[in-house]
Amino acid sequence: MEPFFKNPETEAKYESVFMKDKDITIPGQYSGKLSAISPEIAQKLIDMEDNQVKAKAATSGAVKPAGKDIKADAPPADGK
Amino acid sequence: MASVNLYKKFGKTETSKNRDGGYKNILLFAPVSTFTSIKVPTLSAALGDTKKIVVAHTFPADEGFMSLLSKLHSVTTKSTTVGDEGAQRLQHEFEGVILGDSALHLEQLEAQLNDNSIWLVKDQDCLNTDNYVQFGDECLTPNIKLEFTGNTTKEGLKEYKITGTVIGKKFFYTATVTEKP
């Protein structure tokens, strides 16, 4: 699958929630495609509670940011 | 004893903020029903905090703010005082001029007349981190008025003037503005 983010550093640390490219603007900081953001801008989006980007799950000892990450996608209790 | 009011002195620092007149020639809007979450100012004791929104409004995958390209220099805002003395409030107004005329113009703009949307205008200073002004919130959205002028063959272009008014609900929005794909 093609990486969503054009910046390899961003792609390594973050993932797109919707896999949908959009124009975004952070006043005074960034204006352009979501897919072209730097890791710093990705973190800013997370910090301002934007729902389009999230940090990838920790794999090689990286610390996962604290915060709500509850998704109701666990299998049903009856296993069906 | 600490001061019991929020008022503060305005000097050069305060009066030089967002001073250059005008806005970028776009109006942005999104119907309230399309948001995943609409944020509000966070409560705080600091002067200005009740007028600032610093966390991002969010949308589902296929939604976002829509921009309306406007005639250069046509986007502006003003605020006036309304109400009886002793019970006064600020009524905020924004306007912009959309050029052209078509069935698409008419259907979209006419639909705005009675829809509930949140509107943004963008300060002309792109380096300014406070550069979106938001009109309306989840509970009270601007009332939209539309005026079409066909002009004559020796005047100007056909144009729709959009004017929005809302009492009280003007905010400085500093978080992400996501546009509809």
C-alpha cells in the first residue's frame, strides 16, 4: 500500500485516521495538503485534538502519547 | 489584595495586534450538522479566553469547511451595539461578494438563507496565529441575507452579496481548519 504521508519521518511515526487527503490550515503555521505535513505539524494536530492523525502504536520502545484511545472495535463477547 | 476585575491597560503591545485592515478574499462555512465535534472556548480567568477557540473542530472523512472565493477586498466584518441601554449586546456582521450567476450559485446560496452553518473569515495577515474569525457556534448560527445584482453592460459583473449577522458569537479560532475534499 502507498504511504499516506509524503514525508517518510511523518509516515514512520503517525498514521492517517481516514486515509483521505484534505487541505488543512493551521493559522500562522501550515497551509497545504494533510498528506504533506511534517512530524511537527502532525504532533500539533494531535495536540489540538484534531481527529485526522494519530501516533502509530509504539513498536521499538517509543513511548505512546497519553490520552483517550478507546475504540469499540473489540469482538463481541459471544464471539460471533 | 489581587484585582477583582479582568480589565487591563491597553498599550502599544495590545493595540498593535491584528491591526491591518481586511481579510482574505474567501468565506468559509460548514453546516453544523456536518461536524464531528464543534469546540468552544475553554473557561479561564485570563482576559480574552472566552473569545478564543484553540482546539480543532473535527469532521468525518468526507466533510469539512467549504470556501467561497469572493471578490478581492469584498470580505469585511463589523460589529454594532444593539439592545436597550443597560441590556446591550454586540451584533457581529460579516460580508463577502461572490461573482457570477448560475443555477449552481442560486441553489447553493439560496439554501444558505435558512441553514445553520458556522462561518469563518481569514485575516489578511497569514503569519498571524489568530487569523480566523469564527461567527456562530453549535447553538446559535449567523442569519444569512443574500442580495443579487445583475448590473448593466456598462457597470460591473454579476454578483451575490452574502451578509451574515449574529449576536455575541464571534470567536478567534486558532486551531486547524480542515476543508472538504
